[in-house]
Amino acid sequence: DVKVTQSSRYLVKRTGEKVFLECVQDMDHENMFWYRQDPGLGLRLIYFSYDVKMKEKGDIPEGYSVSREKKERFSLILESASTNQTSMYLCASSLGRGLSRIYNEQFFGPGTRLTVL
Amino acid sequence: KNEVEQSPQNLTAQEGEFITINCSYSVGISALHWLQQHPGGGIVSLFMLSSGKKKHGRLIATINIQEKHSSLHITASHPRDSAVYICAAPYNTDKLIFGTGTRLQVFP
């Protein structure tokens, strides 16, 4: 059964802390994505990766970085957490290259609800 | 104007009713995803459409590529259909642009 897991369901951090959100998929997917979801705004793409050690900025990369050292793992890093980064963070993965990247189904993790105090 | 717009934002229905959720998009490649998000956050993909109609159980999705419009229908709605339904349009070859979702509540 297809699975995307995220390291925490709930996380509370203080302003200025460095925060690591981990995502692991067991489907051998090439593509991995990090989104944040805020009320009234829908899902917004932070970063994505099409291959190991490869990363691309999404629509809202400021304040975030990512790491993909292994195919199955994609980490989101908040270098210095701020209160405006309080949000639901969702990881997703998909199979395929080229146009099939965005035509193929994305499989989502359960999400991490991050609160920054 | 949002690039992907859904209507209505909120929808309540009695069990058994026929439900329609609409999605209009102004961007990208001619295809659309429909997703479902249950309380608690998990998102699952329902359909990817590039033409015509697809059916899965009581869910039917249609798309009109020329008008850049898609609808999701639920027949014989049930309380377990209560969720947020989200449409997303592929943009370039890189990403999806998401609508803000339609919150559906079905009462017994």
C-alpha cells in the first residue's frame, strides 16, 4: 500500500528555533513536494524536487530550505522559525517525468500542524 | 482574480441529495485534478481529467476544456462524504495550482 509519512502530526516551536520537517515515501517516486495550507488560501507550493540532490523553488520559498539526500526522503527546514510560519505543512510525492509529473496522482502525507510561538 | 476558483465555498446537504461542486481555471494545461480532504488533514486524489467524464462509485467528474470548467458531482450523498473538495490545475510542467476548496457537510 502506497505510503507517505511525516515525522510529526503536531509540533510547537519558539520563534527563532530551527525546525526540521521530515517526509518519507515508500513508492520509489521521483517527485516530492512540500506545501503549506492556510485557511482561505489553499495549498501553496514551497519547494519541490525531481531527483536526489535536486531542488526547485515553488511559489513561497522565502524562509524555507529543503534537502533531498536520498530518493525516499525530502526534508523541509525552517532556518529561523517565525510566527507567520504557523501553518499546516503537507508533503506529497508522485511518479513520472516531464508532463506526467503533474498529470499523475500526487500522494499526500497526513500533514504536520506547526505552531510557532 | 484567482487562477483556480471553486464554488460554492461552503455547502450543506441532506443525506441522499445530489451535490455539485464547480471549478473554473484560467491557467495552464488542459487537465484538472480533484482531491478530497477529510477532517484531520489527509488528502487523497479522486480524479485526474483531461477530457469528458470519469466516474468512481457515486462520484462523477466532468470537464469542459474549451470553457476551462470542471464539475464534481456526488450522487446519493452520505454523511461520510463530508469533507473539503479541492480542484487543482497543472501549470507548466512543474506544479499544480490549487483552489481554496469547497467544504461539504452532509447531514443525516
